[in-house]
Amino acid sequence: MSRIAVAMSGGVDSSVVAALLQQQGHEVIGITMQLFEPCSSGPGTPAHDGAQVAAQLGIPHHLLRLEPQFRDLIIDNFIDQYRQGQTPNPCILCNRLIKFGLLLEQARELGAELLATGHYVRRTVGPDGLCHLRTAANQAKDQSYFLYSLSQQQLRQVIFPLGEIASKDEVRSLATGFGLAVATKGDSQEVCFIPNDDYAAFLEQQGIKASPGNIVHIGGQVLGRHSGTHRYTIGQRKGLGIGWSEPLYVLEIDSSRNLIVVGEQQHLLKAGLIGADISWIIPPPANSFNTTCKIRYRHQPVPCRVELLADDRCRVLFDEPQRSVTPGQFVVFYQDDQVLGGGRIQAACTAEQP
């Protein structure tokens, strides 16, 4: 049996992971990350609930204070990307740098052979020793999109015990069976440091000014005024406050000129994208190849052709044009149930663009 550290967020998933591994006879250590100053340290917070579950299970529990690192690596990057008119996904960066970076280092320092998390994803190892990241049995909860940037070295040191469990109901049933205090606790919000999911209010509290500017039709006509480019996302239809003969959508966020560009639905469709900072879990099969990709978490994988470019970039051409290709989000490549790799969406492009 192994000595395994469990990333305990105080939620149902990670708590069940700790209980399952203990039931299997492993020596389990709980680690909870404190990433930002909480309003309190009472019930419902990761520190409190993680420690409570660890005490129930009778396992050691460690609180890892990472507020400065989380601020520097994740929150400041999130704010900067919005200043540039992009729409970031901080969870992907957090997984790469914090959970499977700093937390994994702490687990190793505590003598753990492996780090376990409550992610819904599967990891397999091939005959050649290569690790493969695969989608979860619970497709509705699959989180493989968020983990595309994990390296072979990281994947060799982590396990995902919930990957083969087919439903969240089964996880909650296990939590009840183990008698865990968090068995009925609700799922956490998607971005942990945004209170009430109010992105605009958070960004303004962090110093981004709500600077009004023009809303411009793709044809050049000024249609109205916006209340700050950080308040808009690609594909947005509601809340524009302008009238037109047919529905209009946000097509572009130009923070350098303080413009929001809008247009009809057909203008949302893009032939492809340019990806940057591309990384691969397994080596790409060729400099140009066919596969499938997702361009946001809730996007179904679509057929595409990938062409590798210099400087860890790539050009992706969809078999069928896709809506709302959003700079700052991520493109992730799949082959059946396997994650190949991915990168940040730098720009949408047409079939003719180089």
C-alpha cells in the first residue's frame, strides 16, 4: 500500500477520495490549500471542512497557505487578461501551477508517493510507460478539459479515484455511507475567488475602471454605449441595450480602443483559431493531423485539422465553423476519450488567414 496525499477542498468529492483510499488500506494524508483570505474560517470554508473530515477519518491534516502565490500567479493574471480584452479561464492555470505544482511539491515533501484529487477524469498508463489522460466515466462531470496541460512527470505522480464512478449520486451515496459531515454539501462555484460569480464587481474592486465607450456594428455604425469592456463576453446577446432589426451579439472586445463590436449571429461563426502556448500530453502524430477539439468547457468536441506552427503555436481549422471563438479561453484536443494536449486561444481566424 502507498502513502497518498489527498487534496482536500472540504467538498464531497475530495472527502470521498480520502475515505476510499483509507478503506483500500493506504496511508492517507490530507492537505487543504488556503488560496485567498476567507471571510471566516468557520463551517463551509475549505480549511474548516477539510480539517473536520480529516478528523472524522483519523488522518493527518495540513493547511497549505498559498495566498501570495495564488495572487501572483492566478488572480493578477486573471485581471491582466481582462484588461487586454480577453476572457481567461483561471481554473486551468491553477491546476497547472498550484494544484499540480505547489501542492504536489508539498505532498512530496510530506513523504507521499502520490497525490490524489477529486477531479472527474481518468489516468491510464500504456505498455510504453506513457501516461494518458482520459475523459471520466461520468461524462456530465468530466473535467479533462481543465487538465490538458499536465506533463508526463505530473501525471506519473497523481491519481483520480473518482474517474471510474459513473454518477455524482453514487459519490454522495458513498459520502453518506462513510458518515462524512459534508455528504450533503453543495458543489462549489466554478471560480473560487469571485464572490457570487459577479465578475464585473470583482474586477472593479481590483482596480479595473468601468470606462464607457462605443458599441459599434461590424459595418462601422455606432449603435450605443457600453459600461466597460470587462463587462462583456464574446457571443453575449443580452444586456447590450441597443435596438436593431435582428438580434445582435458581441463579436469582438477591443480594449485598446475601448470598443465593443457587435453583429448578427452569422458573424459569430469562425472557420478556425490560432492557439498559443501549446503543450502536449503525448507527442502529436504529425505536423498536420485531424482530430477533435473543444474550445470551451461545455463545448462538445468537434472535428478539426491541427497545423503546428513555430513558437509553440498552432492553427486549427474546424470541419464546420464554430460559434464564439473566444481569445483567452483554451482549445483542448481529443482523440476519442483521450486528451492529446491544448493551449490558449490567441485569436479567431478565417480559412484564408495564415
